[in-house]
Amino acid sequence: MSTPTLPRRAPLEPSLRRARSAVAGSFVLNGLVFASLVSRLPDLRERLGLSNGGLGTLLLAISVGSLLALPSTGRVIERIGAGATVRAGVLADTVGLSTAALGAALGSLPLAAAGLFVHGVGIGVWDVAMNVEAAEVERRMRRTVMPRFHAGWSAGSLAGAGVGVVVLALGAPMLAHLLVVAALVAVVAVRGTRGFLPAEPEHREEPEGARGAGSVWRDPRTLAIGLMVMCFAMVEGTANDWLALGLIDGYGVAHWVGVAGFALFVVAMTAGRLYGPVLLDRHGRPAVLWASAGLAALGAVLTVLGQALPVVALGIVLWGLGAALGFPVGMSAAADSGPRAAARVSVVSTIGYGAFLAGPPLLGHLGDRIGTLEVLLAVTALMLPASLSVLATRPPRGR
């Protein structure tokens, strides 16, 4: 008796396989740079003689740089392509990081601030361009892979944090550490863009006046996707900023337990991004995103109200799984919405990263009033508008 076999997918063309690897590498390197800087923030604060508040104000230079760069990056990609835009972003990112490290080593606050601003510009440009290229690779592969690229970013950030721990244990100076990271990332990331695909030209005619810079910002579908991404970005950002502190303040656990809780969230989110594409291809975006919103809301409730350690741990895992797919699926949905994919990804990225950067600090002020742990329940409220907007992620007809 012969055993039935499942149909196999057609093998990828070599150029598409190279592009997939190049994009994955770009995400990993982006996460590595992010975590490398984070691992040296205590040194940055000490070298510049800053308080916690002063350090927070200095780091706003990164946010300002990113938010200024994000809206216009789509137009840049349309003119010079995703590969050239990634190269520009990588160079700005790494030069800015090196300048900030030099400023800290010299004790120069203005130089460090200028470096972080340029670093932020690079982050914004690099992020939009690699997401546009990832969406193009996903479209040509005809299956969902965007969440796995974002899992690569998480893996890169974990690697960067791990390297940071080793470097700190060895007593290496911050300047040497960050200069080496910046140089290696610049060389590898720029070379990696050689594997990027040229975007296929659009053959459909656009309505009169649709090329204006503000036209994409008036597109209802793009804005609905942006709303969904905004909510999921705040869910992820809230965990990044407040989960460990919430566990420590709310349950009185040791510092390492709070950090372990955040690590559990990152592992769960990474797992969701690795295995989520199977569910997305099988059940479609809306169904999976509705389930994700439910998991995130339930997870936050169990985390805040669970009391018992196993229940809280289960809540953190569900929260991480629920937060995994909203952002990457939003990037895919923005890119498949017709002409000017790069501009649409730029708009959604601006909305999402604006929420990611600004939302958690606002929740911190609310936490001063109701408690650091209790403020995490804001996640449940955010999942309502997210659920109402997930239908916008359905691919347009004919695509």
C-alpha cells in the first residue's frame, strides 16, 4: 500500500532565496545594533553625568530623528530603491552610533545628542526600507514570511544583549565596543543588500493627483491598518518598558524574577513570529489577528490579576504570543494595498513607531496614579480598536 504524500512547494529561484537571506540578515543586524546601544546605556549615563530623567531626555534625540525620517522614507525608496535606501540608513545608523559613543567618551553632551539624532534617522530609514523589501520578497514567495523576518530582529537583539553582557564582564570600554559593532554591522549590512530584489514596476494607472505626498495619509485602508499596528505596537512597547517593573513593584519579586518575566515575554513573542505564518496561511489574517488580540488581552489580565506564579507566567506567555503578529502583518498588509507600497509602509511605520515610542512613557504617568502593575491592564483596552480594524488587513481583490 502506498502512503499518500503531501504536495511540495516549488523550490525558490536562487535570486529569491538570496533575497530572503539578505532581508533576514538585515533584520538580525538591526536588532543587534539596537541591543548593543541598550547594553551600554548605564555607561552613557555615567560618562555624561546624567540622572535617569536626563538620560531619558537625551534618548528622545533617537525618537525625534526616527519620527522625522519615517514619513519621507517611502518617497526615497520610490526614487532610489529599497537596497540603496537600506544602505543609506545603515550608514546613518552606524555613524550616529559611533558619534554618540565618541561624545560619551569625551564627556560631550551635545556631540552625544547629535550622534543619537543621526542614529535615530538611520533607524527610521533602515526599518522602513527593509520592511518594504521584506514585503516584496513575501509577495514573490506567495506565502507569509514577514513575521519570521521580525523574529530575526528579536534574535538579533538577544544576540546583541548577550554580546553586551560578555563585553561588560570583560571590562571593555564602551567606545571600543560600539565602534567595533558599528563597523562590522556597516560592512556586513551594506554587502548584504547586494542580494536584494529590484522592485517590480507597477503597471496600473493611478488616479489623477494620487502622487501627492499626503495622498497616502488620506487612504482609509492604510489608516485602518495604521490603527491596528498602533495598538499592537503599544502592547509590545508596554511589555518592553513596564512588564519587569510591574512584576517587581506589584508582586514584590526579586529584580531577576522581573527580568526573567520580560525574557519569557520575548521568547513567547519570538516563537509566535516563527510559527505564526503557518496559521496565517491556513486561516487568513483577520482570524489570526482576532485570536492574537484575544490572547494579548487575556494574557495581560492573567499577568496583573493572576497572583500565583504559574498563572502569571501563563499570562506572560499568552501576552507575548498575542503581541507577536500585529506589527509584521500590518507591514505586509500595507505593502499589498496597491500602488505606492513603499509610501504606505512608511505611513504605517510612522504611526506604529510613534505609538511604540510615545505610548509607554504616557502609561508611566498613569502608572504613578494607579500602580505599575495595574497599568498593564491598558493592554486589554487597546485590543478593542485593534480588533475593530483587523479587517483592513485583508488583501485587496485581485491580488
